Amino acid sequence: MAIDGTELARPHSSHWGAFSAYEDAGQLVIVPHADDPDPSSLLQNIPAALRHPARIAQPMVRRGWLDRDPGSSPKAGHGRGREDFVAMDWPQVLDLLAAELRRVYATHGADAVFGGSYGWASAGRFHHAQSQVHRFLNTLGGYVRSVNSYSAGASAVILPHVLGSYEDAGRRAVLWTDVAKHTDIVLVFGGMAAKNSTLSSGGSSRHIVRGAMAASRARGTRFVSISPLRSDMPAEADATWCSIIPGTDTALMLALAHTLVVEGLHDTAFLDRYCEGYATFETYLLGHRDGRPKDAAWAADITGIAPDTIVTLARSLAGKRALITVSHSLQRAEHGEQPVWMGVVLAAMLGQIGLPGGGFAYSLGALANIGKPEVGVPIPTFPQGRNRVSAYIPVARISDMLLHPGAKFEYNGRHLTYPDIKLVYWAGGNPFHHHQDIGRLRAAFARPETV
């Protein structure tokens, strides 16, 4: 397409959306896609990133790795990770890397190689760093992999046990178009910050979240935000804000459930037909065993929300097309499965699961593509081959794996053993942007023979 009749703009995509680019007087110009109703402002960071001082212009290798023999045991206190970098050209580095891969695979086997590459990396399929690295390592015999994500580590494990697949509970659960047409009230645990819905892994053709919220609100949908931050909901939602002490959402959900039960507002027909284990839960909820009903007065001391506010909120949910949403942030904590699980229970008690715009939706508003219909024709991908190594770790256990090879650990009902990793291969994404203890991760990355 022509821009101002001077240059040919070339179409591209990014995590921040679709756009076209052209050069004007030596400068890159970015134009959001014409059909995007709410393009992300992050697109305008692209020109400055091309020649940013932080970009690495050529291969760099730590001097300490060059000075010692590959395969020698790292010595404590010798300064690994603190040496300067030596600039090298590509033929040199490729030869070094090929020799080291050959040595590790021959000496220690494929289960001594960790193929990390966690993170979004580049948009698109061919330049997707994880796919490329995993395909490459599979040709050598395989690698130890990671499962789940930092974003949804607890929820991705608990949801298949209590509701359905993580994908079904998130991306396929509720569409924004249904919310705009049918939903009476959206109870949002953890907020839906507008900045989150500006991006999506692989990109998004149209950013619709804020527009959908505005359309829903215009029709009469009420949004209630349960969050420590008022700014966790866009202005378009015109949300009622209910400030809560961080980490206490499960207690609030229990108190809402308690009010529904004692006032006879819960959908017993739905619970009887579609749910298992409700009677056991109700015994706990009403305090029949521990003598402590999980009522509004009990939750008020925990959450910082007044009992009358909790009771009124519970009553406002009953008999309505109600949608319960839970953000990523709530489960990024110890016992992070609890608010996700309890959100499903609360939605089931309201009897709205399965109805358009009702029930439960995990992470709605967290990414641009959640709540949108899936593409009719999936994007073609390259096969990655077969990984012959069965060992894996939850992604957030990388420090434990590197620091404690051979140790036992539990994951999702299984008893597993940490492998002894000699080489970490990472491309695309940065583990130091995600991990929960950066100092410990730095010490862990000094343990393998090669990174």
C-alpha cells in the first residue's frame, strides 16, 4: 500500500499488533493496521529499538569460559558470570558451540541438556525462538524441557482437575461479544488492566477489549473490580472498585458463597446435576467441622472489606447472568491454586457456567486474544520432531534443578527427580525477567558447564 504516495509500506506483525512500516528520510515509520480499532502505543517503540545502544551487535563469549577447558568443573568463587565478554565473529562462535554440543551429548547424554528458551521471543512461527531451539535440540537427541509458565503455573495445573483444560477455561470460555450481549454483572478478581490487553503472544489483528467493555457498559453490564488498585480497570468499564488486601481473594469468595447458601440464593439444581463434591465443600463453608463459618464477618477481618459490602455484593450476583473472572496475578503466590479453584466453585454455585457471557473465565482481559473467536484456519507450523528425553521440570523450578541435581520433588501428583544439567541452551526470552528469586537464579546459572 502506498503511504502519502511516496513509499511502499510493508506489512508486519508483532506481539503488540499488526502494522505496516516504511522509510521516510532515513527514519522508520510505523503505521498501525487500518482495521485495528484500538492499536497499541507500544508499536511506536519499534523504530528506536532498531539501533538502541542495548542491542548486541556481534557474538560475545565470557572470558572465563574461553580460558578454562570445556567440561571442567566450575570452581566456587572464581567469578563466573562476572568476567568480561570477548567479542568474536560468527564462524568462531559456531565452531565453539558445535564442539561443545558434540562433547556434552557424547559425554553426558541428551538428558544433561536443558532446552530453556522460555518467553515470547519473536512473533510469527518461523522466527519463534522456542520452536527453533527445540527442533534443533531434537535433531541431536532431545533435551530436558520445562512445562507450564510463570504467568499461569498454578492455574494451568489445577484447572484440568476441576473444570477442563487451561485453554478451555481461558481462551475458549467466554467471548467478549457474548459479554456485550448477555452479561449482567462481571465480578473481576485481580482486575483487567488496559495495558495487558494491548499485547498477545504472536500478535493480534484487532484490539477489542476496551471497545467491548464500553459496549457492555452501555447495554447495562456492571463491572465490579476486586483489586488493591483502582487503576486495574479501564475507564470504559466504569467499574465499581472494591479495594482488597492483596492475597485474600479466596476468603472473599468463600464469604460470598456463604451468603448465597444461608440466604438460599445458590443454584442447587445446577450443583446436583453438574458438580461433584459440593456437599463436602458446604460442610467446610458453614463451619460444621471447625466451628468457624466462612461468613462475611469472618472475611472482613481478612480482606479489609466491610461485612455489609460483602453481603450486598453476594446478593447482586444471584439470579443474574453473572461472570466470575480471575486474573493471572492471583495465582502467582503460595497456594495460588486456591483463588482459581474457588472462582470456579463460586461460578458453579451461581449456576451460570455454560451460558453465553456467564460462568467462569480465567484471565479474561489479560491478553488481547483472550475472549476473541479462534482463527478459522490455524497458522501452519513446522514440525519440531521427537524429543527422546522424558525428564521435565515446572518452569519456575529451574534454580532448584540446577542447584540440586538428583534431588526428589513433587509435581502435579507425581514424584520426580531433578536431572544433572551440564549445558543450558537458551534463545529468545530472558529467565531473569521472570524468576521469583534473581539472586538464587544467578547462583544456579553458575553451576552448568556451559550456558
